[in-house]
Amino acid sequence: MNPIDSTNTQPITLHDHVYRGENRLRVALVGQPNSGKSTIFHAVASTSYRTGKLTGTHKPYAECPVQIGVDEVHLVDLPDLYSLRGLQGDDLEALKYLLWGEDRPLISRHERCEPPAPFSRPDVLVYVIDASALQQSLELGLELSELGLPVVVALNMMDEAHRKGVEIDIKLLSEKLGAPVIPTVALKGHGLSDLFAQVLKSGRKPICPLPQLASPHIQQWGMKLQKLLDNPDIHDAFAMPSTMLTMNLLEEDAYFLAELESHFPDVLPAVLALHEQANKALPRPLIEEVKADRHHRAISMFEAVAHLVHKPKISWEDRLDMLFLHPRWGLVGSIAVFAAVLFMVFEVSTALDAMSAARLADMVSGWQPDHVSGVVGRAVVDGLIGLIGIVVPYMLPLVLMLVGLEESGIMHRIAFVVDRFFHAIGLHGKVAVPFLLGLGCNVPAIAATKTLSSGRDRVVSSLLITFVPCSARSAIVLALGAKYLGAVGVLLLFMLSLLVIAVLGRLLSHRYPEISPGLIQEIPPYAWPRMRALMRSTWMRTRDILTIVTPLLVGGSVLLALLQYYGADQVINAALAPITVWALGLPVVLGVPILFGVLRKELSLVMIYQALGTFEVGQVLDTVQISTFLVFLLFYIPCISTFAVMLRVIGRKEALFSIALSIGVALIVALAVRFTMSGFESLF
């Protein structure tokens, strides 16, 4: 297995101290350019994160809350840093934040009223290193150990290091740095769960990195300088670890020398005199000796922990990840899975439907009762057949397929790849599974949103899933659209559905403005699905059908049958005329098919033929009317089964809002299509 893959999800461990709300653990990402620091931030960031610039600079930062189990951290992505030495101008403000956070020490209070950043000094540092360029990164790692903060090293781009033949002894590197080292591949989501789990551990039991001592000939001058600075007033004024202040003054850092001269002018001459003594005693100036010594120690550490191999072995897991997690090819892999889902819906499920529900419907088609008890009995049978038509052909195969993809680890990779798309509509990539389920049936799709940790995400994703064209609605689009609108027309209808979902996602973000914390998407190792786990997960996702949907489906069937038996269909058509005739420009007789579509969308297609008195719909309706009707059916209330599940998942208030939203969107979009097409016809 890939050594950087995260392990399977573990049970949540409760601690005496939980980081939540204002008590979040403060974590800062630091690293050199192109280390993948910002990639890690965006991989775990919330759908809407805050950005700003360090005080008085053009250096941007980003921050957001991130949820890790029951804990939350406040994550800050700082500007790139090459070094902590000799910083000037804008680069200096990042160091000031790491030293003092939102406070100003005595030496810095004369500069500005505002602190470098509007949040406190971090509790833990995450130092992101490009593993394929480890040698260049270790010098900054040696400097970070002087800050007096717990450090967790994210050894990023491990796949690139492996491709270049760089093998790194992770354990030995951790021992030499005195800090935990977690291998990651941020672009592919590998190791991020382990990384932030270690961040929490370092926050609960803070252990700073081992002191990275300079060579003896540098230490002796450092000890002499420390004696000169051994003054409580100096320590209070600078408010920073004494080792770091000493090393900065040894290297004649302009900022710290200037502040020393400004606040302690009597100490500066002794410091300068020490530099003169060192320059005479050493073969080259002290500042060069210190830099050369740090460079030598970094090189020695690299040579101890890394070695090159000529022909690195690429595992089959790595090859699969090149398909599913590659920044570009990952989209191809996701589309391939999407195509497999569509094949399941429109080929396998259609065949199963013909062998199950369709045969049962044929068997009872000759039963035409003419008394109330018979009508009720037939309605109950129709309701149960409708239930079988949902579960057997469309729900069970699709849920089994998607659960198998989850168990194999493929679905987690797809969710990671499409995360940015869902961020664009205000959601996390973890909703990819429910949305794919929605292509088969919206019922298990909405039920699957219960696994989302954020209530806001659960509500928004449930509302949007109702606009995902399920197999029943797709069947109507394909049956009528393919025949009368052609392949281009059908494609445009499905693209319109995607557009509506994207636009609604942005609009709903204003109705639910609260920012959900970022989530860490675990990327488990590849594994063969186990039958017991498949069956258990499938049952958990479909059991609501028996407990909630069945009685409502049967009850709705009975109610509509009685309305039809007592001749209320004409009343229904007249009541729905403002929608069918006035708004949509359709024949009045299509009111009943629209209403019956609430029970199950496939019934609408059968009743369209019955209401119009012909299977050749094109002889009665023109292209504009067919397009308008299909658009309305595509977006208005999915079915009573979906509403029943929504009642349980997101509550009555939001479920009723979903009905109003779907009807409103269906009318607006259908009207737009009607008048747009009519306008084009009048022009040409």
C-alpha cells in the first residue's frame, strides 16, 4: 500500500479539553514558495473563507475554521517565507505575527496601532516542506525551532519525491528535527487526516522541537552575546525566545539591531564590539560563519535522512491515483464513474424495471374495478407496484454500486476532486455521493445527507438534490425529448438542470449565510468491497423506504384514485388551469398528469398519453409546448417519497420550503424557456 495513504476512519476519541468555538486551536501554515502550503489550506478550507493582508503590506493571508471530529481549529495560511533571518519590509510582518500575534511588544509599539494580523499568535505551526526539494527546506526548519512553538512538519509532495527517486527516512527525520513529520500529498488528499490529527495531539501536549544547536565555534560567541542580553528589561521588551533574539543579533539582523539601539542604546556598543572580536578570531566574518554553519547542518541532516534510488517502483495504487486524483486526469476518472452511474440508471435499471414493476403492472392492467372497495384495492396495488418500481430497478442497484465505490476508496477520491466545484455552489465535496445517488432516486440521495456533519450543508444539499434529474424524470425527458427534440434538445435540458443547481446553490448561500467549518476529507487505501459491509450500508441507506415512504406512497395512490373515481379529474384540471393553460400554454387536460407526477413521475408519462388520447404527442403539442412541459416536470416537486424523506432529514419547515422552491423554480424556468423559444420562432 502507499505509505502516505490515510487509514480508515477511526472512532472519535473524546478528550477532557475539546477545541470548539472561541476556544479553537490556533494553527498557522508556514512554508517556502511552491511547497503546497496553500494547497493544503484549500483542501480543508470551508466553502467561504476570509482573506486579508498583513498590516501595512501587500502580503495576503487566508483563514477559516476547520472541523476535525468534535474539535475545531482556526487555520491561517500565511504568506510564503524563505527564511526568518534578515527580513525587511512586507516580509517582516509575517515574522512579527509568528512572534507576537495580535499583541505588540514594547519594542514594536511605536510602529503602528494595529497588530500584524487580527488574530492571536498560533498555538501550533504546520511547516509544509516540498519533499522533492528537502535539502533547500531544512534551513528554515532549523530556524522555526527557535520560535518556541510546537511544530508539525507536513512532508508534502511525497509522490513527486518518489518519482524523482528520493527516498526519505521519515522516522529519522522526525528524530533529528525533534518534531512529528507527516508525509502528505496535498493535491491528492493523502495524509491530511493524519496531519491534522497530529496537530491536535501537539496542541494538547505541546512539545517544541529539539533545540538545533549551532556548531561549537558558533555556540561560544552565542553564549557571550546571551550574557550581554541577560537583562529582564530586554527580555520583556522583545518578548521573544532568547535563543532566537541571540541568533538574529549574531547575524546582524537590521530590524532587531535598530530596535536594540532605540530602546537599549547602552547595550548596542557591547554587541558591536563582540562582533568585531568574532570577526578577528574567525576565518571569515561572524555573519557568514553563522549562515555557513546553518547551511552545513541542513545538508548533513539531508544526507542522513535521504538517499536516491535509480528506478523507483510505482505501485498499482499510485497508477490508480494518477487517474482519480491527478489535478487534470482526476476529472476524467470522475466522469468515467459518472458514465458508469448513467449506464446503471438507463441500461441495467431499465432492464430490471421491465422484469419487475412493468410485468406486475401488466398483470393488473386488466383489473378495472367499478366500485369503491375495488378502486381502493387497485390503488393499494398500484402504490406497492410503484414502490417496487423505485426500489428494485433504480434504488438497490445504484446504492449497491455507490456503496461499493465507497468501500473501494474510489468515491472518496472523486469527492476530493470535485470539491472545488461544490465549493463554488457553497458546499463541500463530501456531497458528491448523495448527488450521484440522486441520478437514480432522490430518496436515498437525501437520506445520505444525514452523514454530513454541518446542518447547514445538510439542508442546502437536500434542497439542491431535488433538482437532480432522477431516473424517473430522466425517463420522461428521454421518452419525449429524444423523439421530438432530438439529442441536442435532451442534452440542453440536462445542461439546464446543472445550471439551475449551480445558480440555486449560490442563491441559497444567502439564505443560509453561516459559514460551515472546513472538513478534512479522508482518502483511505484502496480495498476490495466486503459483502457484509455492502449489505449493511445498503440497508442503512434504504430502510427509510419501508418505514416512511411506503405508507405515504400507498396513501397517496388511494387518494388520487378516489379523486378520479368520483370524477374530480375535471375539477383538478380546472383548478390547475392557471398553471397549465395560462402560464405554460398547455392543454387543460394535462393538469391531472402533472398532479399524478407528485405520486411518481413515470405515471405522468402514461397519463399524458391517456389525457391527449394518443401516443403521438407531437401531433397535439408543438416543440415549444413539449419543451416547456418537460422543463416544468424536470424541476417541480420530485415525488411524495422525496418529500417524506425530507421531513425526517431536514424538518417540516425546510421540507415545505422545498416544495415552494421547486414549484417557483419550475414555473420561472419553464416560462423563460417558453417565451425564449416563442421569441426565436417569431424571428425565424
